[in-house]
Amino acid sequence: MANDLDRAAWHDGELAVRERVGVRLAGDGLHSSISSGAAQFLGQQRLAVFASVDAEGRTWASLRMGKPGFIRAVDALTVQTEPLTLDGDPLIANLKQNPDVGLLAIDPSVRRRMRVNGVAEVMKDDSLRIRAQQVYGNCQQYIQERVLESTAAPSSAGTVSRGSELNAEQRNWIARADTLFIASAHPENGADASHRGGNPGFIKAISGKKIIIPDYQGNLMFNTLGNISVNPRVGLVLPDFERGRTLQLTGRATIDWDSDRSAFPRAERLLVFEIDQVIETELPGLRSYKFKSYSPFNP
């Protein structure tokens, strides 16, 4: 059984997944405040993903870009953002009715990422003030190296299309993808945003309504899987760095522990994701990132 430190740091879904895979891990690396090093990292970032939950209980992942300082720690417990309105994206509307938020800041050029989960207050200008509850860094695994070659301010962005399933081009997009972000939420323990990566083809669109995502060995915290084991509502966002756009999906995920995984080398289990809604959005600033190399950890 988990010890008292485990019980204090993790919810029952995370503990159940860890027990199933035979992992014993205390709360090392998980903090309730923002260190000076974490604050410095946040203030340097240009790319961040936010997890939120809408009025119908659907979970969404939303990607944002900005100049260094567009997200920043103002003290050891508080993160402030610049205004985050994006036409067609539900982030701000979601947080106005449910303040639970997950934040993942990522720097592909050095393969670093960190997470801040907490409660957001939406300010009058649609900026956020986030009260941090969990702060932690993640390993470098599966992050593709991309270097920012232009520091120009991101140009205008907005929704291209909406639907309830993937069209043919969006299925091809998924087949080419090497990066995705996944948002999950626990009813009592808040929202979380996480990263997944692999070589192109690691995600498979089985149909316009279903995709399969391999789950590789990671940081052994099992935040995402723990949330899914309690609440299957999940959001995904896939960045297209070449064309400057994002693909947002919201739906339901299940953990497949037992199916044949020969088509997914080194996957320890699979996530089967059923799509409810699709939003395609222009985000031209993504084209400023130029691919350099795949992660050496990729299968």
C-alpha cells in the first residue's frame, strides 16, 4: 500500500495506476510553490499549453504563444499571463465558469518543460492570475528539438473550422505529427496539461472519430493516466509547426492495458481516444519554430 507521503501528494486515481504497474514513488519533485529557478524558466518561455473544463464537463487543451514574459511568476504562489483570448478557442470562457487550470510551459530548443496546476482568476482583459497548487518539472523524454528562428510578434490567429470528426486532411495531419499535448482533469484535484511525443506515425487515426496514442515510459507520476482512470474526459491539441496551425480535439479516453501493441514499439499501454469535437485554428507564430532533431528517446 502507498505510504502517508504518497497519500498526501497524489489522488486515488494516480495511486491506483501506480499500484497496477508496480511503481512506488513518493512526492519528490512535486512542490506547492514556485522556486526561483522555476520562475526564471517560466519568464523565458514563448510556448505554453493550458488545460480547462467547459460547462458540459468536456476537457480542452489550448496552445498559446507570446514573447518572453507573457507568462511569469509574480511571487512564489502566483503566475500572471498576458491576455489569452483567441477566436474560437474555449479557454477563457471555460475558466470563467470553472477556475481549475493546468499549465505546461515548454522550450523545445533545450527540451525542457514544467507544469503549474492550480486555480485561475480571469482578469478584465482576459489575462489570467493563477494560484499555484502543484509545481513540477518533467524529464526531456520525447521532446523534439525545435529552434525559434524568428522573434517577431505572432500574427493574428483564429478558427479555420469546427466539426464533430476528423476530415481526411486532419487524419493525414495526425499521421505526420510528432508532438501532441493532452489535458485531463480530476473532479476534486483540478486540471493538468501534459506532453506526448514520438516519431511521425506514433499516433494513429483509426477513423474520423477514433485515434490511438501509445503511452511510453515517462516520469512515473501517472498524472494523466490517473486522471483518466477517474474521469475519461480528455482534450488534445496538436501543433503544426510547418503550416502554423493547431488541431484541438475533445472527447473521451480509455486506457487499454491488454491489446496487442506490436504496431506501437515500446508502448507500455495505449490510450484509445473517441472524438466529440474538433477545432482547427490558425496560429502563424508556430512557423517560427524550425525542426532540428527527433528526441533520442523516441522508439
